[in-house]
Amino acid sequence: MREQPVFLALATAALAVGGCSIAGTWKTVKVDPEDAGQDNPFRMVTFTNEGEYSGTYQSGNELRTVIGKYTWEYKWDGMKLTVIPGEGERRTYAGYVNLFTKQLILSHQVDDQKITTTLEKQADMP
């Protein structure tokens, strides 16, 4: 019976991993804190297997489109998403994928405030 808790712990860890692919389309469903909307990285974003992305984000009252390259890799302090837009500055987010809920959780610091964005995986088109 001692093996069961170890198995459950390993199974749970496998369901909330950071290392799996983020390729696909993701939609923002939550930003914490709620008033950090304009510091939200994306409204909707699509990551390709080739390391490219395209997405929309809010800038003031305007919805803008951005395209660029990205990396999703393990660093000493966890998974990191780095987006390199065609125009603009490179940004890095701490992140992980929850396979149970099909959510990508990203967080970053703006001034002294931690902002966490939850994105849900959208159904793949056939």
C-alpha cells in the first residue's frame, strides 16, 4: 500500500507539468488582479510548433495584433515563455500547463505587482 501515495503524487505531477508543448490556440479567461487588464500579455494567441506566434492584446482602448517568435523552455527556476515580437520588446513569463483543465498559466512582474494570466486551450481545427 505504500506505493499508492507515490503513484498518486507522480500522476498528479504529470497532470500539471510545464514541459509539454504549448502549440495551439489559447484564449485568456482570467487575469489576476482583475485591474491589470492592459498588462495582460494576450487576449488570444496561437503558438506554432516552429516557434512562432500570433496574438491579440489590449493597448488602451485598442485591440492590437502581434506576431513574432517564442521559446518555451525549462530554466533553473521553472518553465519560461519568452516572446520576441517583430516590433516591441522581448518579455519573459513564468508558466506551466495544467493538463487537467487545459490551461496555460503565465505570470510576470510589472513594477511591484505580480500579474497572473490564465489562458484556456481552444479546440484544434480539423
